[in-house]
Amino acid sequence: MKLSGGYPLGLIQNGIPYNYPKLLKDIRTDVAVIGGGISGALMAYYLNKENVETIVVDGRTVGLGSTCASTSLLQYEIDTRLSELRERIGNAAADRAYRLCGDAIHTLHGITKKLRFADFSFAKSIYYAASAKHIPMLLSELEARKQAGFSVKWMDGEQLLQNYGVHAPAALQSELAAQTDAYALCHSLHQHNIRKGVSVYDRSFVSRIETKKRSVVLHTEEGYRIHCKKIVFANGYEVVKYIDKPIVKLSSTFAVASEQFDRKEMMPDQDVLLWSTGDPYLYAKCTRDQRLVIGGRDEDFFSPAKRDAMIERKAGLLVKDINQLLTRSTFKPEFRWAGTFGSTKDGLPFIGSYTGRPHAYFALGFGGNGITFSVIAARIVSGLISGRIKREPRFFSFDRV
């Protein structure tokens, strides 16, 4: 599955910083993690902390799936608004899901400090109304978030214009958000994990999975075998072939990175993430190397060829969107790319075991919160495997669909 196209900024900036060996022998381990992107790297990090012998195996070069295409926004907000999620699954469960995402941002900050990984910064999040008709929805969301304990305040159009140079009728300003570089962080995690004894193999595609009574054997395309007690699927959208019911809808999404600029020329406050209530939606962030990254304009289909053919046109629309939104915007595009985007009906990930796959666990952070969901999944699944946790929260489980 071709998960990205064009020139993702993270890949351009970092290239391929490390080489990982191809699996060329039969091996044994306690747990095999399938997928070497940010989800697999975080999973191996937590399994190692639980003293579980772990290997990571990826069918392509590490990080060149969805991870390199990520725009790396870190928010506690999920694709389904809290006020709506409360109606779907109840106040307690919805509030807990949101708080877990908030905790994941702080957790990831702690991990980056331990790794001495510099590209992490906290930010404010501005969720702005794309039109005046969205104001009642935002007011409902404001109340729900305050009830759930989040620090959030209302901003009217004049405040948005003065503080952020944003043309919008109103917005919610949240104090908790952050940004990073998922691709670089993925490699940093793998290097740390390798030093701790984890083995990482790429270009080693698992073509068949043989389930036995007490173990699993993974067969690679080149005929080698991985004997393990448990497997963890952390390979995102490519996992759908192992699940016999529909759990995710695949779409195409687009992003553009500007040329370098003086941040204050475009946005008075540097440490802010912008995202809209609109359809098509728009989001934006500033990077450490003085660029503005914008994204959105999703299309409701998955076709790599068709998606990649639309990159230039979608980039032009995104640039037009941001220039209309920001008073000072003189956005000059430099890098453009597209990726696969997966969404679930309730906006929540799938984490934990699945009845149809013995000895297997899943860490599927579908949606706009893929990185924070991956942190949550790594903590839960590693706890399930070690016995520290008895069951995943029901609102993350496969039983809910």
C-alpha cells in the first residue's frame, strides 16, 4: 500500500538518518511488533520498559509509511468533538478518552526529554469557527471541555485578529497542545530501543502469519521465520486485511510547507496550532526551522495514483485558504505532499486484543491524533502483555463495533 506521495517535509529535512538490517535468518523472541513507524517505535519503547524481549519488523524502509507524511500536530482533541462524543459513549467515557490524549502529550514530552530529542514544543490550540453558523457548536464544545477539566477559553473575532492575525468569527483557545517531527522522533526512539536490546529489521515484509496453540510464526516474503509468543500489529492502515469487519474508512489528505520566513510576519504568536470547524477543513502550524505547514482538503477516496495526481491542485487551494485566513500571510509554498488518512465512526482508535487473532494485539491510532493515540496504545498494550493491565478500555476495544 502506497501511503504517501510528493515531498513530505520530515523526509526532506532528515533524509534516511539510520540504516536498519534486513531479516536474513530465523529468529525467536517474546514479542514481534509489525510496523516500524512511530506507532511501532513507541510500542517497542514501552515493551522494553516492561522487560519484554522485543523485535520490530517492517516491510519497507523504517518511517517511510504514514510516519514521514505526518504533520506531527499533538492535540488532546480527537476527530469527534467532545460534546458529540459524550452523546455517543457517555460523559465519563468521552471525558476519559480526551484526558488520556491530554496525558499522552505530557508523556511524549517526558520521552523526548529522556531521548534528548529537541524537536518538541508545547503550543496553544486555536479551534476556530469557519463561519458564524458554527458558533453555537463551539459554545457547546466550550462547556463540555470546561466540565471535563480542560483549560479553554472563548475568543471573539476581534481577539483572534489582534492576537493571532486570524480572520474568523470566534474560536476556542486551548492551553494544551504541542508539535514535533514524527519521522525524526521515530528514528530517535528506534536508536534508543536498539541500545536497550531491541532488534529492528526493515525491508522484511511479513507475508504470512501462522497461529499455533501457544505461539505465532511470522513468515517473511524471503522465507525466514520469526517465532514469537505474541505479536503486536502497529502497521496502521495496512492492518485491515487481518480484521474481518469494517473498522476504518480510508481517505486522502494533503499538506504544504512554506519557504522559510520570519514567523511574526505571518503569525504574531509563534507557538500556536490552528484548525477549523470547516469542511473542507484547514490546519496550520509553525515549525522550528521557520516554516508554516498547512494541511487538509481531504478527499473521500483511497487511490494512491489519483491522490498524488491531485497534489498540485490541492496545494494551490490550501495556499488560498491560508492567505484568506491570516491577515499577514504571504505563504510561498516549497514542499507539497499527500498521504492516506483513516477515520473511524467515533473518532477513537482500536487498541487491544481481537477475537479473531489469538496471541495478537493491535495498536491502531486511526484519525488526526495518530501520535497521541500511539502513546496511549503503547502504554495499554505493553501493560496487557506484561500482565500489569487486565483489559483495555471498552471505548478503544473492537467490541464497540
